[in-house]
Amino acid sequence: MSWLWEQPLVIALVGVGTLAVLGSAWALTGRKELLGALAAAAVLLGTGLVVERLVVTDREAIQQTLLKIARDVQSNNLRAVTQHIAQRAPQLRQKVTAEMPRYHFDECRITRVHLIEVDAQTRPRTARVEFNVVASGSFREDGFELHDAQVPRWVCLYLVREEDGRWAVEDYEHAPPQQMLMERVRMPRP
């Protein structure tokens, strides 16, 4: 049912359709019961739209987390980036702390989210997110240096919902987008 809280258009269409039917029926018959139903439908429509704005689903929270991570990477803020790493992933924190200084990002932009798959059966909840990103800046790797480069990547994040309710990265993988399309790169889940 959480999909409903991610779709204000569905709520609006159903509500407006209901209002139109009840309004027409009331206009044709003039019955007080239909006027009451029309008023109730209007209240329900308003309430539904307000609740949709207030309820943050796991998918919406994950999308917000992705945007925050991209902003923190783009600002080259190592401390902020490591705050997005799960408490139970200290090795990943060490890896990111070692890698980030080799990169200077001018831009980090998510171009398309392909998948947000939340496993609500696990405790704590986990999720897998696949998306494309374009990063630009300067990159150093094994004595090789790239300046003013624009690099598209396919990224897969494995997330876990921390005790405080925030989504954090437990592991990740990335590859050129072409490789993902041709081979459907998959790492075993940690």
C-alpha cells in the first residue's frame, strides 16, 4: 500500500473522479445524502493529499539519501560521505577514507535510478539501489591521473536501515554503464 503514498496523481485523479460523479448525481437529483457524500469525498481527498505529503516511504527516504550522498561527494566532504556508511561496515568506511582523497569532484549527478528494491522482511530492513551517475573532476589511480574528466558510471548500493531510521550504505559496486548493460554485473550480497 506504500505505493499509494508515492503517487499524489493517483489520489488526485480518484478523488476528482469521485467528486465529479457525486457532484453530477447531486446536481441531477438534489438529494441531501449525495451532498453529504460530496462533502465527505472532498474532505477525504484533501486528507489523502496531506497524508501523502507527510508520509515518507522507504523508497522516498532512499531517494533523498541518494541525493544527499551525491551532494556530499560533489562537495568533496569526506566526513559527510563517511556519515552515510552503515555502522556495521567499518571496512567500507576505511576503504572510502583511503579512496576519496584520490578524487576531486566538480560534479556528481544521478542521471537515472533504475531500481529501488526494499526487503521489508529482513531486520533491519535492507535495500538494493541501482542507478546511473555522471561524475566530473580530477581522478588519480595507480599513477595515472585524469583532469577535467567526465565519467559515467553504473552504481549499485546495498543499504541498511539504521536504528535511528536513516538509510546507510553497507556495500557498493560500480562499473561502466556499458558493462552493466552487457554483463549485468552482480556482486554477492554481503
